[in-house]
Amino acid sequence: MEIGLIVFDFDGTLFDTKKDIAASVNAALTKYGFEPVDEETIWRYTGDGTEVLLTRILKDNKTPIFKEALNYTLAYYSLNFANFTQPIDDVVDFIDKFKEKKKVILSNKNVAIINKILSKFNLSHEFQAVYGKESFPKSKPDPYPLLEIMKEFKVPKKNTIFIGDSIN
């Protein structure tokens, strides 16, 4: 099988963003009178976007305070997205081994933040495209974004690899 396209998830696959995400969530929880949550619990709930993450923690997304906490989390993270974030061990070497292949990122994170992190670590040039939560009408784990990316790059399923950190 000839690999034509490698699609990477971002959080937990290319970068360890756990501490910055947890700090953002806990800043909002504390501000709005909730108890902070341990980093591992937050990480277990990560992967489907910030709104789903907070819904899983607070168990209710219908109250006005939920929207405020969500907005605060997003605002805090937009200013503190790379305080502790680092590339996953050996990921830079792994990417370099496939420098001749088309590589893209598909994440539920905001594209602008992904690009800022890539830039901080001088990795922007390694990817032909970056897709985030705002790039498609549906998000991972729905297959729609991945299928659209394969169409855009004209690479069939059999020649596409998706690399992530969960079984979704």
C-alpha cells in the first residue's frame, strides 16, 4: 500500500496539551464557584471540543452560567494555550521521516490556536493543511471531515492513514 496522505489528530497525538487545557478549564470552574477537576479527568473528557468537555464535567449545559464558563474557558485558553504545551516525544522525528508525504491536521481545536502552536515549535511547514472545529459542518468522530479531506487531496481511503490517540 502506498501512503498518499497522513491525517493527524492534534491534542495527545502531535502535542501534549493536557496541562494548558486543564488550567483553562479549572480557571473557569474556580471563577464560577465550582471545584477544580484533576488533570486526568479533564483529559479523559477531552477530544470532542470544549463545549462537550465542560458538559461532561458540569453535567448541565442549559444554564446561563454554563455559557459564561464556556466563554471564559475559551478566552483563558486563547491567551494561555502554550504555557506548558510540548510536542509528544519523538513526534518531530516521526514527522520528518514522512517529509515527502502529504500531511494534514484534523482536530476539534480552533485552527488559529493550532497554527500558533505549530509556529511556536517551527512545524508549520510540515503540514499542507490544518483543519479544526470550524472547518466543516460536522466534527470528529463523525467521518465527514476525514472523507472531505481525502476528496480535497484526491487520495482514496486505501492510501490514507489517520493517526490519533483514541479509538474513535
